[in-house]
Amino acid sequence: MALINENFLKLSGAYLFSEVAKRATAYKEAYPDKKVISLSIGDVTRPLAPAVTEAMHKAVEEMAHAETMRGYAPDAGYPFLIEAIIRNDFNARGIEADRDEIFISDGAKSDTGNIGDIFGCENKVAVTDPVYPVYVDTNAMAGRAGEYLAAAGAWEHITYIPCTMENGFVPALPAAEVDIVYLCYPNNPTGTTLTKEQLKVWVDYALANKVVILFDAAYEAFITEEDVPHSIYEIEGAKKIAIEFRSFSKTAGFTGVRCGYTVVPKELMAFDKKGNRYSLNQLWQRRQATKFNGTAYIIQRAAEAVYSKAGKKQIKGTIDYYMENAAVIKKNLEHTGMAVYGGVNAPYIWAKIPEGYTSWEFFDKLLNETQIVTTPGVGFGKSGEGYIRFTAFGSKENTLEAMERIKSLKL
Ligand code: MLT
């Protein structure tokens, strides 16, 4: 008799964005004549950069000929892409990285979800709250989260670090002893950032306590302000304690193409129960070689083109386009009287909703009265209750139209 992984039974019925999509679809079916605008999931709407599609066409052509076709890609990625990443994302910021510290994948969602494979089930995990649900749900699937305590809106063995307007969205070091901490900066969902000084507090804490930081930098390309670190490795000592996740999804519009990478420094160690030290780089290498057959050649050529001169210019144009949307959303939401955060170094805008509504109620109100789909803050965790998230990834026209509709909203 095959037994299931019973941890799956403890998860909430649907993944956050599936629930949002379900409600939006039900509304569209009930009111087919209404134009619904989605500013919910962070999915891109601008086309791929011409430099990227040119590289893809060229790679497709190579695949059509016996002399130039490629079979399995190297598990950790082609050297041409790894070298472009090291030069542009790290060396350009004064960070050294070796080729075998970079692992190309099909995106940060997979890697942040899969990384748990190399950590023991006994580890105590901390997350900022609100948080990208993948971190929590994947730990729950692995049995690391314990039971879901519905009344508390929290998992038994997860340490939650509230990030709210009251503490300026700056996570305090956990009072409880933890082993692994997920940090995402610029932050999804709040759009807020940490300064180098604030991130250094975390790196020093991790160094002193043998904690591993899982640092999700998927949104670093949207940083506009100085003093906001693009990589945790800008902080001294971080290579001893942090794994960093990067994504081409938001940077270069690859949500439908799928490519990202993870940096696992060779100096990063973790321990067995006897206290012996092991290289996490080697464990991740082993995990990827066993469970992953590499990102497609065509896609890795596309990602390489992100770093070409033309690619960089075109991609910057797209990021500026989204950040103009972010400024429009921020300004218009502020006019409604709501307190608004993010949108300056990140494509997400996090708004405090008026008293008297839960975030799902406010989500429904926006959908019913303005036909705008958002993401309710509580979907990202208990501390997200009372907030709502907008993304800047819509088209300019839809964003402007949505903001016109928001003006008529009775709060
Ligand atoms: C989001 O909207 O939070 C993201 O698009 C989700 C993701 O990147 O998987």
C-alpha cells in the first residue's frame, strides 16, 4: 500500500496565486462584459528584449544541425552563461565568485523550493512575515514546519519575524534559536529594502550563530537607490553563511522562458549531528546532478544575451517602464489616503487598507467595485493582514486605467 506524504494534508487548500486566480475567474464568468485588470501575480507583460529573442533564434538554428546541436546541458550550466553572470552580476560589484559556485536552473521558485533537500528536517526555520509562500509551504511539505495552527495562522515550528509599518519593515533578529533564515530583498511582497548596514546585522548574526541565510535577490534589478545591496555578498563574511538566489524572470521578462541561478559559495559549511563540517556547495551539486538535467541550451543562450550591450540597454528600458507604473500606482494609492510602501526599489506596492476590512474583504471590494485583481496581504502570512499588494508588471494603459478606477472607490 502506497502511503502519501501526510505533510501535504496540512497545507492550505490552494497555493495563494491559485486562489486569487480562482476568484478572478469566477468574477469574469459572472460578469463577462466587465474588463478585469490584474495587478496581482508578478507576471510580466512586456515582450522579451530583441537581443534575447535574436539569441534564441540563433540557438534554435544551431539545434537544427547535427554539427551544432546540443544534447544534455551541463548540470550546473554552460560556462558561457556562468562566466557572463560572474563578470556582470558579481565582479562588477567587487565580488569574486568561482565558476563552480554558480548553478543555472529554471528559476528561483524551483531553487528556493528545492534547497530544503540539502538541509536536515530538524533545522529550525525562520521567515520574515509577510513572506513569499514558497519558502513556508516547501518547508511544510518536508515536515520541517510541524502542524499548522489555524487559530494562530502560523506553523508550529516556523519562527515568524514580523515586518510591518510599525517596525518600518525591518526584521528584528529572532529571539528564538534558529538554523536557517529566508530573507528576500528587495522584498516580495512589501517592496521594501534593507540598507547595507541593516543587512550586515543579519550577516554578523549568522556568522556568530552558525545560521545559514537563504537570500532571495530575485528583484535586485529594480533597485534605484544607493546603499541598497544588490547581493548579500556585498557584505563582508556573507560567503561563509549565505546562499543567494537570482532570477531572470522579472529582470528580463523570463517568467514564461524559465531561467535563474543559485550561488552556493564553497566556503559555506553546515554540520552533521556530530558537528562535522560539510560543504553545502557539494551537496547542492550532488542534488542538482541527481534530480535536474540542466536548463535548455536555447534558454541559456537567451540568458547570456541579457548581459550583451544591446540586451542590457533594452532590459533597462523595460525595467524603467515597470518602475514608471510603480510610481503611478504609488502616487494614486497615496491620494486615496492609504499608507503606501515599496515601489521605489521593487515592482511591488504594499498598501495599508482602511480599517474595518480584512485583506480578503478588501480584495473582493476592489474586484467587485473596480474590477482590479490584487493580492491580499494575509496570503503572504499573518503580518500581511490589513495590507494589499499591487504589482507594477501590468501594461502602462491598464495601470493608468486601474488607477482611474481606484479614484472612484468609496473608502
Ligand atoms: C509573485 O507575484 O509574488 C511572484 O510572481 C510569484 C513568483 O515569482 O513565483
